[in-house]
Amino acid sequence: MTLRYTPTIGRRLIAILFVTQSLASAGLIATFTINPIVGARLSGQDALAGLPGTLLQIGAALAAYPLGRLMQASGRRAGLTLGFLLGTVGMLIGGIAIASGSFVLFLVGLAFIGASRSAIDQGRYAAADAQPIDQRARAISTIVFASTIGSVLGPMLVGPLGSEVGKWGIAPLAGPMFGGSVLLLVGAALLGGGLRPDPRDIARALSAAEAAASGEAPRASRSFAAIIGVPQVQIAVAAMVFGQVVMVLVMTVTSLHMDHHEHGLGDIGAVLSSHTFGMFALSFLTGYLADRFGRNAIIVAGALILLVGALLAPLSLMTPWIAFALFLVGWGWNLCYIGGSSLLADTLVPAERGAYQGLSELAVNISAASAALSSGFIMAAVGYGWLCVLGAILALAPVIVVAWRAAAAAQLARAAGREGSA
């Protein structure tokens, strides 16, 4: 029996992905909230409070390509389910480590959680697989929007989960880990049982139908060298990498910058909430705009908004001003992330997507880890203002790549025109 795409199938798969991504986001953000505190307490050194976050990024980077290859070979369902199960195990290990006071065991758990996060992040590509090209950006934006639920529910779960495990004589900080493991286990069950037909197979059916409609043979898988030379791939990866770098660079030290100028925790929380709102809450609008006006236009808009946000952030110490600037940084990232993800999904054929989307995630995670690690040193060396200027300069990279590839395409078109008239 030949698999055929129908809107009903597409909507059902998106619904399952949305629910499971919401569960994962809530569990992950609940644990992210406590990780710096746990890192400092278990290690006995405040200087190591940032190590958990770094290890999560490294775990995500190392797992990105293998998980992408698994999704390409065995399907999105297998890769995503494995990712959720890795998170379940990692959070169980983390909870046991906190309860027993073992810093080394805690780091082991974080490595599993980082790998899980890599799979969870690739859930947006599963959504893109399940939709035709004119709806892919909206599908990706729906999955990105699921993180809004996690950003709200995750921190709210920390207190109740801590109180609950405390009744059993367990360290309250272990509560979010144990609770998160349950959420991810539920997500794994939903994916394993409900993500059918596999989005990878839907993508293949859509690709075959598009080729038949155009009268062309389906495109074959290309080599790595051929793929990285494709202009759209270069634009997509530049958008996601530099969008992530600028966002992480500025966001990571903004709370420290505000603390140095005697802002209270309420002000800092308000700024980070505004930033999170910009990152996720407007995802549906971004998806609509990307499908309506094209991926490149959204990427350029996102890069320019990132630039403006980075330049505005250090110009005032007033909380509303910083909150608005960080909102722009978050929104600019959202535009680059969804625009780049959609463009990459459009450009790769189904036989290429899993592996090369995994490679792009590897690049994004390594870049994010580098930005997070370097941000404190840069701020200490040159100050918050110059760090933001550096972020603004880096935000221009996607614009430059788009302009460069457009100029190259125009030059080729002119050359072809001259040859045709000769």
C-alpha cells in the first residue's frame, strides 16, 4: 500500500509533536532552573555553577549528528523516542546524584540530558517532514511555540516538585529531575505509539508526488561537499548559527550586567521573561511570514532585529529599556531560527535531511557553547557595551551571506544571458 499525505494526517502528527515538545520543554526548563545551583552546591565551588550548562551544550553537540543519522535510517519516530528515553534516564541519574550528593554522577546525568535535548530540538524537522513546502515554516513555528509552554510551566514546577520529594526525605532540588523524567517518559510513550505514519515516510511521499507533478525524476542524495556548496544551505546554516551566537552572547551576561548595576531579581526576571517572550511567543507569526514572503526575507529581517536589539541593550540602565532590547534579541533569534530551519528543510531531499540537519545542529550547539563560555570573559575584558557591539557585528553575517549569494546568482544569470545571445 502506497503512503499518501493528507491534511488530516499532517495535522495529527503536528498535534502529537506539539504535545510531546511541550512536555519535554517543561521538563528541561525545570531542570535548567536548578542546574547552576546544583553545580555550585555539589562541587563546593561557585566557579563551577556554569559547568552544567556547558556540559548540556557539549552533550547536545556530540549527539546531534548520530541522532540525525538514526532519524534518516530508521525514521523520526525512532530517533525522537530514543531522545526522550535518554532524557528520562539522564534525569533519573541526575535526581539520584542530587539525592546522594555526587557531583560526578550529576555530570553523567547531564550528558544524557544534553543528548536528549539534541533529539528534542530536531523535532521541528519532523514537523517540517509532515507538511508540504508551502506549510513547512508554519509547522516548524508550531513546534518552536511549544517551548513557550515549557518556559511558563517549567519554573512553576520547581517548587511543588521539590516540596513533594522533600516529604520523602529527599533533597528538594532533586524534585525537578525526577518530575522531568516522568514528563519525558510520557512523551516517549506518545511518540512511540502515536507518531504514525513516520514523518520521514510522509516526506518521501510528498517528494515523490512533487516530482511526478513536475514531470521530473526525484533528486538523488548528494555528497557532503555538494550540499555545503548549495547557496540555500549556506544561508540557512549562517542564519541559525549566527542567530544562536548573538542571542547566547548577549543573553548570558545581561543578568550579570544588571546585577552589577544593582537591579533586583524582580527586574532581572522581568527582562528575561521579555526575552523568552520574544524567542517563542511570536513563532506562529514568524511561520506565517516565512511561508508568505520567503525564507531569505525573514532571515534578513531577523538578523537586522538582532543587530538593533544588541545595540540598544547597553544604552540605558532602565529596566523597560533593557527588557525591550532583549525582546528584540529574542525575536530576531526566532526569525533566524525558523527561517533557517525552513530553508534547510526545503533545500534537502528526504534522503539527506536527517544526517545533514544533524550536522547543522552540531554547528549550532558548538557555536552556542562557545558563545556561552566566552561571554563572561569578553564582558570582563571590554565590558557589556562592547560585547553587545560585537554581537551586532556578528548579526550582520546572515545578511552578508544572503547578499553574497544573491549577487553571485545575478552574475550567473547575466553570464547565461550573454551566452544565449551570442
